[in-house]
Amino acid sequence: MDKLKAGKLHEFYKKSLLDVLAFWSEHAPDKEYGGIFTCLDEKGEIYNTDKSVWFQGRALWTYSRLYNTFDKREEWLDTAKNIYRFLDKHCADESGKMYFTVTRDGKPLQKRRYIFSETFAIIGLSEYYKASGDKAALEKARVLFEKVLKIYEDPMGIAPKIDPNTRTAKNHSLPMILLSTLQTLRGIEAKSNYDKLAAEFVNTIFQDFYKPEYKALFENVGPNGERLDSPQGRLINPGHAIETAWFIMHEGLHRNDNVMTKTAIEILDCSLEIGWDKEHGGILYFVDIENKPPEQLEWDMKLWWPHTEALYATLLAHRISGDKRYEDWFDKLHEYSFSHFADNKYGEWYGYLHRDGTVSNTLKGSMWKGPFHLPRALLLCTQELGGIQCNV
């Protein structure tokens, strides 16, 4: 990418990042009870005061990371402190198991079987420690990480959805999210076992979930990585695979491991090829590897987050490989994303489009959508285009 183009894009992504943060900073913080709201409509008005625990951790990471790497704005650190206090006080039970949702004032509503609330808390606490110097936050992150590792290593640590006596499967999202979580924690403090653990997570993804013969990274496989002949076993989630690809690219750069990096770019290649809608443009939400009917009724929708992940992944692949086709992919993704998801009137991005690119739902935030995927991608793209090579 030539310097003039990179410079213009750098300014564009910087402005986009600040605009998105302004939307969340204006509408999301709960100044009475702490934490943030994420259920915001098109204009940023709150339509549900219940709080996503995922997004207390994710937003804590976002505001702390911006303070640490972009601009030391006191309002960002103040927002992070506000989220940290709410997360610490209200978002876990006495055993340390975290909730999925809580009421506005922090009363428990819902738990889920998985460990995602915990992993998002870990990245938020780690980054917040770096921003604030609060050692208690780092210690909480360490304790949580040990908890989730034990759960991951125990085959029955997470209660299965399907009776394991009849059918056993494992999901790509666990080694994926643990790799990303560890990378964030490792960026704060280096521990002797972190590189070993990261290698184990990457090897699990390569050996069990990535099938070069099918040119795909599968979402679900059998206990030994075998294909499952079912809709679950044929499922490809292009966005997840693309996100995993750039996590592993970062790991390859950290290790100076060209084979690891090359394989990650192969995963990016096949995921873009499988996921791109050749009729309407944009990345499909789910794909069946054999072109059979996916069981997810929303399979052909276009969601904001796969596009944010692909924007950064293609920029990173272009820097690593020098191959112009990743610049071409970035240009195509950029044009689609900013012409379909971005709302120039009220700010932020719409999250959900029909297959033809028309807006399906005008919400800007929910229990699943908040200040994370988009600001993270805009921050990473801004830094990449500005010549700052970062690690997450």
C-alpha cells in the first residue's frame, strides 16, 4: 500500500474510532450504579437497563487499551474505573463463577455454562491494571485465568449440551478465546508457561479444527478432531475463523515462527473464500461446508463483527506477506462495511443486515453488541496504517 493511501486511511480510521467512542461514552456509562449499558437503540437511547457481563469485561478492555496505546484521556480512564468497580462488585457469585447478565444495580439474572464472561473479564482486568496500576485487578485476572484453565482441561468442566454417552464434540471457540486471553495477559506480564500454553492452543486449532483438505476451519469436531456428519459438524463460522487467523498471525510474529504465520494466513484465505457472498457482497454468518441447508435461520445475514475482524486480518496479512491481494480484500471489505453498516447520522454501526445489505435491526447495542469488536478493529487498523505494529 502506498504511503499516500495509507495516510488517508489512517486519518479516516482514527476519526471513525473517535466517533464510535464518542457514541458509547455519551450514552453507555451508568453514572448512578456503575458499569455500562449496551442495549442502545439507533440514537443511543437505552431500551433495556439489564447489563451484559460480557461487555463489562470487554468495555473495560476497550477503554483501558485506548488509554494505554492511543491517547491518555482521563475520561477514558474514569470510564474504565467505573466499569471495573461494577464488574468487581456485582458480576460473579461467591465461588467466582461469573454471570451472563445482571440487573442495572447488579443483581444476578442469568448464568451460562461457558467461560466467556470470565475470559472477557481477564482481558479487561489485565489491561486495566496496566492503565491504573491497580495490582488487585491483575491478581483477579491471574486467579480467573487459573480457574478457566482448569475448566478447559477437565473434559466435564463445562456441562455438555448433548449427552456425551451418545455423541461427543468439541468447539473451536474455547482454544480460540483462551489463546486471545493468554496473549492479552502475556502482554502485561511474562510468565514461563504462557508461551507453552499458547502453543498448545494453536496446535489444537491446527490439528483438530483446521482441515486443509476441505480448505476450511470447522466450528465443531469430534473428540479427536474427526469430522462429524451432522449440521453441527458441517458448520463453518467464517467470522470466527477469520478472527482466529489474526490471533494466530500475532502468535507467529511473537515467536518468529513463519510456518505458524503462513498457516494462519491460509486459514484467512479459505475463510474469506467460503464466507464472501458472491451475489450480494459481505460475509455470510454461517456456511455449511457441503452446501446443505444450515440449521441456523440467520445463516445468510451479514453481522458487523465478522467484517471488523476481516478488516484488520487482511491489513495484517498484507503487512506480513506483502501480497497485494490482501490490500484488494481490505479495499473490498472497507467499501462494503462503511457503505452498509456505518450510520453517518447518529453514529456507530448497525449490527445486523439482511443478505442484500439492507438494515435488519436498527439497534446499535445489545447483550451481544457493544464497544468491543468495532473499536478494537478501528484501533488496530489505525495503528497498522500508521506504522505501529501491535500485539493483543
